[in-house]
Amino acid sequence: MNLISLFQGREEGQIQNVESVSADWEEAIFVCSKCAMKINGETNGRKTRLKSELKDALRSEGIHGVKVLEVSCLDVCERNRIAIGSSVNSKMGKNILLSPPGISGKKLLPIILPDRFRS
């Protein structure tokens, strides 16, 4: 019995077709909003400071195809640090950065995306 046959005939209905769409970005930077919310001055109520600064740094460096996303938790919390991850295994590897508060996005960008940073 395959997975589809398990769901066929249920009252909830048939499994719907899964579709894909093209995104205008090829990699993502993940900023932990849960970590940022625990540190004074790292959020403005809704957005993290780092998300805004990383987006600005990407624009100023002319780096395209990178999306900066806030995520609820990267599950590597450390007191007084903000977890930052990348969707691409570059020199950073599978590591998550634990940034102290106050470091600018422009200073973090070469660490997060060393292969794409031109300065």
C-alpha cells in the first residue's frame, strides 16, 4: 500500500496536486527572531534589526538572488546571541553563526556569504 492509497477515500478528500513556482532568489539567510526578541534593541517590534541591515548590505554590495528571512527558531539558542544560518553550504558549511548583539549586517555579510561577497 502506497501513501496515496492511504489517503484516498477519506472524508477530508483527495490529496491535491503539489505545484512548484519559480522564486527570484537562489539562497536564503535565516535570522532567528526568537533570539533577537530576547535582546534589547535587536527588534523594532516586528522585524529584527539584522534582517533589515543584511538586506541593506546585500543591496549596497550589489548581491542579488539572496533572500533574508526571519525564522522562529534555529534550535541552537545561546544566551545573548542571535542565530544566523544560510541555505547554501559554502565556507560556512552547515554551521549556524551565533552573533553577539550590535554587530552590523555589513560586517556579518562576508562571514555568511564569503563566496558572494566582493569586498
